[in-house]
Amino acid sequence: MSILRELKKRSSHSCELCSSEEDLSIYTVSPYKEESMDHSVILCSTCKGQIEDTSTLEVNHWRLLNDSIWHELDAIKVISFRMLQALKETGAGWAEDLQDMMYMDEPTADWASDGLPKEGDLVHKDSNGVALSVGDSVVLIKDLPVKGSSMIAKRGTPVRNIRLDPDNETYIEGKVEGQTIVIITEYVKKT
Ligand SMILES: [Zn+2]
């Protein structure tokens, strides 16, 4: 039996988060890439879309986390933990309370926080003090001379898919006109 069929059977042909039966597909929880019964779940397009792009979060949709944090599948607990993290960042106080209530064994907790900043990690912040993550997009808020060239990166220039300097929280890297440059965090704004 294919993984998709097995997963659909496990989920009774419904989204394993919100029970919707529409537009179902497999979602594999990072950092895992290969579809498997342990690391993959069946989700509807609403849940999956918002997990993949948390800037589209509809806060009320995620009230479903009240139930899903108690789910028997570790993969669902991991998704729940991460979505609560994203909701916390939007200022949803209930999300913090719910996250505090969660119980996960140690391997699952490690999985859930994989990719999230750990204590002791450097936190890179933009000019407004907003935390930056790998893959974020920013704009320059000031004209910047590019080291080793005559180019000036203009204020307002978008820089997509940034990387963070692991040794210095005031530096990020990103591409401007095809060239990777180091940019000081106080000269950028997250978009
Ligand atoms: Zn759903």
C-alpha cells in the first residue's frame, strides 16, 4: 500500500488537524523530507497553506490546537507546538498558555524546537528590534556602499532569503544584484 493510502486510512480521509475532508495532501514535518508514517501527516489545504506561510495565519482557525496538542501522533504535536510559537509571535496570549500546557517526551520536544532559536543562540534583530530568521526577506533602510566594489545598494532594495552570521548577531548575508553581501542588521527592516 502506498504511503498516501496508508496515511489516508489512518486519518479516516480527513485533515489530521482540523478534520476537514477537502483538498487533502501529505505534509512531512521538517527537518524530515521523506514521507513516512512517523513524520508525515494528512492535511487540508487550509492548514497546510498557513503552516507553510505563517504570514497568512487566521488566528481563529488555530483554536483547533486546543485539541491537537493532545494528539497521539508526535508529528501533530510538533506541528501544534510550532504553530503556537508562530501565534505567540502575533501576540495571541492564549497560544502561550496552551504551549505551556503541552506535554512532549524529550525526543519529540527536540524535534519540535528543531530550527527554532535555542537558548544561547545569537538573536539577529532588524532596525525595529524584530527578530530575523534564516530565509526572511528584508529591505535596506539606507544606501549602503558594497565592500570591494563601486556599487551602492540603494535604500529600499529588497533582499530575499537572508542568512544569519552564526558568530555575530549584527551581520546578515543576502544577495543584492546577484552578489552576496554582508549587511549590518541595523540597516534593514524585515518585510
Ligand atoms: Zn485542516
